[in-house]
Amino acid sequence: MIYSTRTEIVELIRLIQSGEGGSKELKTLERATGNPNVWIFFDVLELEGMSPDKIFDLLCGNNEISTL
């Protein structure tokens, strides 16, 4: 599945943040955001309690993701 809308990517972030998503979801998020080091956000930053929408804004700079 290709995630190309904000809603889909926010859901993907929610899965990863909650621990429900694994390496497959992380790799998909890396492709969707164009950031091969996106895992660092989840390992280094304190994201517990932060809304997935806010994390999306941090990753994507409030920009809509174009179709991949």
C-alpha cells in the first residue's frame, strides 16, 4: 500500500507511535516522507502523548504529500 494523503500518513504514524506498527510501517513512512532516517524521530524524540498530526507536521513541514 502506498500512503500518499495526510490522513493515511497520520494513521501510519499513529501505528508506529503506539507500537502497533513494525519495520514494514516504518519503511513505508520513510518512503512516504522521503526521509530514510525517519526512525530517529521515534528513537530520539519524546513523542509519547504528542498527536500524530503534530508529528506529521514535524516530519513534513505542514506540506501535503504528493502522490508517490
